[in-house]
Amino acid sequence: GAVVSQHPSWVICKSGTSVKIECRSLDFQATTMFWYRQFPKQSLMLMATSNEGSKATYEQGVEKDKFLINHASLTLSTLTVTSAHPEDSSFYICSARRGLYNQPQHFGDGTRLSIL
Amino acid sequence: GNSVTQMEGPVTLSEEAFLTINCTYTATGYPSLFWYVQYPGEGLQLLLKATKADDKGSNKGFEATYRKETTSFHLEKGSVQVSDSAVYFCALSDPGSSNTGKLIFGQGTTLQVKP
């Protein structure tokens, strides 16, 4: 149980386009979803936390107009990278959690984003 | 503030060797502790967890005990396999002021197991 699906797994696009990444919890309702960014050989950097039906809480230094997060239902959150540029190229990972802080987060397989 | 410190890698072992990856934490409250594993090109998988002091998490031969007195959550396995080669992350979940329970990760430790 506790499967999180992230799509697409890999995307290449031109500079200036917007890219949407989906994160779905397949077999549980996620009260909270998280979006991370990971640079090569580094740990995960939390970008934002979102609860269903409310606005996402962004970490310091993360541009909310650049990285739009929508948590439309208890099983779906989306991250849209708007007007993407080469410096936005990275590995983006989502996670979902059922319940409170003492419950584990379950991670998607990540999305490799390459902006040309 | 809250933080997690892991031993530096990479850790290189021969198959069937004993594994220890050290993890210590700093927290103001009563965090839950987790170990996650990341295989190349993939997301993170939960390996084990412990939610209170003296709890022992275990899974697939891996174990870690939540030690409040030493603020540690070291990962151990008695006999590693080549398939255990991956990056291991220690993490804590802090209730925080808003109870969002953000995960705070250590820097990750790369394990390489050679046949």
C-alpha cells in the first residue's frame, strides 16, 4: 500500500514553456503533499507544502509565481513550472502523507526536467 | 533549529559485511524518525520508522533504534547484499508550530556493496 504516482517521469522542453507535473496518491487520501527539488548527489530541498483545498506554503527563497502548486483533491497535487529556464532543470519529487507528522511521507519516483 | 547529521559517504563494503550508517539529530520537540532509501534515478522509499524513544524500526534486515539519550537513529544491517547499494537518507519529522510535519533530511550516505 501507500503508492504515489508521479507523472511524467522525464520531460525535455524549450526555454520559456510551462511544464506541469502531477502527483497522485493511488491508494490513500493524502491530507498533505510536499514538493521537493533534488540536485545531483545532494539531499532533497523542500519547495512547498500543500493541503487539499488551501494555498500551498512555500519555503523561503522559492518563488510561488514561478512554481505554481494546486492541490485540487485528496489524491492529486500538481506543480507547474512557469516560463521554465535552463536553471530550472532538476529532479523534482513529490510526496504524500496521510494523517499527522508522525506518519511517513510516501514518495513518487520523481520527474527529471531538462530545459533546453 | 532542527537538523539531521549523517556520516559522510561513500561507504564501500563487501557483500555479507556488517553495515552501520550513523545518524544523529537535533530537535526541540518529540520528532518521529525515518530512514529512506533512494536507488539511482528513482524517488525515495520508506525503509523504516520510529515514532518514540526506544522504538526499534526494522525492515528487510535493516534496523534502527530511536535513542533519545544520545539523539541518534543509526541504521544497521547484519549482512549487506549488492542490491543494497543505494543512497540512504535519515530524516526527522517535526510537528513544528503549524503541525505540518516537514521532513528534515540528512545529507544522504551512498552505500556501495561489492561482490
